[in-house]
Amino acid sequence: MEGIVDKGTNNYSQTLSIRHASPSKIPWRSLGQYKYRILEDGSQTQYRLCVIESLIPPNSDGPVFHFHEMHDEGFYVTKGKVRFHSPGRGHLDAGPGDFVTVPIRLPHKFSNPFDEDAVFINTITPGFFVRYFEYLEEMIGEGTTLTPEVNMAALKRFATVPLTDEMIKQFEEVHKKS
């Protein structure tokens, strides 16, 4: 019947609220040389979405090449420049106001080879990948460098495939032929 809200929807809506996150009031957390803060941990969306703000210091290599089996990512750059890489596809430099989308199974990584901090907002759907950041923080915390080995071990726990050098070469070869 038009104009009538069913009882189930009405009851469920009573459990929801609009959530406001003010980044200036959320302290940065450390992942070795990188910083992050959770703006939405997925608890408001039944883990359909999480939102992370990340800071990559100048001249930083970023995570290892990887692809996600179960989630898409969006990156909105707010400060500095972030370089996005995908084997065989070259790189893309994104600056303030640019939005980059990385779909499921696209091999990628990002870095900051530039001379100033880079900050971006990262959307992740579904949002369970937020636990990756918390797990890495437990593993390394502040004052320890995030190494490729630690990064690869953590990624494997969260439906993500870190790429070996051989896998990267395979992706590069595929794109040479196309």
C-alpha cells in the first residue's frame, strides 16, 4: 500500500542514526611511518562501507602491490599528491580534489614519491577491511617501519592477495600483449 511504512522497516529505522565524523577531533593512529584515522568503521552500515583518512609522508613507497578479492576502493585526495600504480598500466598522479576508483581484482598500490605529505580519504566497500588497519597497528604500532613482509602477511588475512615479483611480471606481460 503506497504511503505506508511496513512494521519491520519502521522498527529497524529506530535502531539507526545519522553519524557525524569530524576528522579534526579524531586523533591520528600510527602504522609505522604512515598515519590513519577511522572516520566510519562500518558499524553504522552493517559493514557495507568504511571510510579511512590516511597520511603518507613524503618519499614513501606505500603498500606492496596487491588486489582485493572482496572489496572496491575509492581514494579522494585532499592534500599533496598520491601516485597510483597498476602493473603494466603505468601510473597515475592524483592531487587535491581528484577521486580514484580501484575495483575488485585490479592489482594496485599507491605511493608518495613527492616532497610533501599526501592525505586522502579512502572508501572501502564492503567495510570489513577496516580491520586490516587495526590489525597492522597491533602488529607494528608507532616507531616501527611497515615492511613489505609485514604488509603481505597482514593483507592475506583480509581477502587480499599480495603480489610476488613473478605475479607482477605476469600482469605486465599480459598488458604488453594487449
